[in-house]
Amino acid sequence: MTSSTKRRRAEGHPLRLPAAALLLAVLPGAGRACDDVLFTIERSLNANVVVYAGILEPAGGFFPGKPVDVYWLLKAEHGERDGLNFIERGVYGYNMDPPGVDGEVTIRLKARRSLPIRLRTVDGCPRAFVPIDGREARLDRVWVQVAGRGFLSRKVEYLELLGTDPETDRPVSERIVP
């Protein structure tokens, strides 16, 4: 059985766990001063997480052709890593805006094109920034609350953007109802 099949079978078993604790326990290199994780998307369906990791060139800027690696962290299957399939890339994939100034890259998730996510390096570490509650904040994770259990009957109830205010280092959040 492939990990994609296992993941789909696990869809009916909701499990909400603190993202920070799980990421530190499972991600390679977690706990060091700088890792490559920009942000994650967690869903109410199960414990599996979509990870967005920055890809930096040796000189420190984002890789021009593909600045982000997107993959599943299958926490429901012992933390295995798995790529996105064709359909998942249509939801969790991204498009890039034309290059910005000072090495900043802007991406837009295919499922939420109206939200620009600005990528830049901070102290040599890749970071993502979005407006949260009216102010620019570092995006840490997105929570997606889903209603319905069948594949065709699922509906997003709301998204919650969770991040950190870069000036105060305090947590910030905003709920978006589609």
C-alpha cells in the first residue's frame, strides 16, 4: 500500500495535535536555530500536514525557478514524507508573482490566490509573511476547518492564519470564512 493510499484511508480519523511539538519531533534539523520550513497547513481531517519549505541558493536568495518545496508530512503514518499528487498540487500548489525587490519572492496558493505570501530571508533563514489581523506577520501555520467526511461532501468552514508579529514576537491570528 502506498503512503498516498494510507493517507487517504486516514482521512476519516481526525486528530488535532500541536504543530510546533510535532514538527520539532519529526522534521530533520528541527530545533536548530534555522530550518527551512516556511509554514504548514493543518486540516481537521487528520494529523497529516502539508509543509512549505524554502529552497535557498548557496548565496542565500530563494532559488529562482522553484523557491518552495511542498510535501506531506504524514504524521498519521509515523512521520513519513510524501509528495503531492496531481490533484493535490491543484489545491496545495502555488504560483509565483514576478520577482520583487531585494530578493523577495511572492507566491499565491492555488486554493487561495487572493492571499499574497511574501517570502524573504531573515538572518539567513527563509520566512513567509502575510497580512494577519491588519498587520504584516510571519506566517507559521494555517488551520483548515473542514465540514463533512465524504470526499465529495467536504466543505471548508474556515481558515485560521496563525503567525508571529515580527515587531513584538507575539502570536497573532485571523479567522477567514470563505
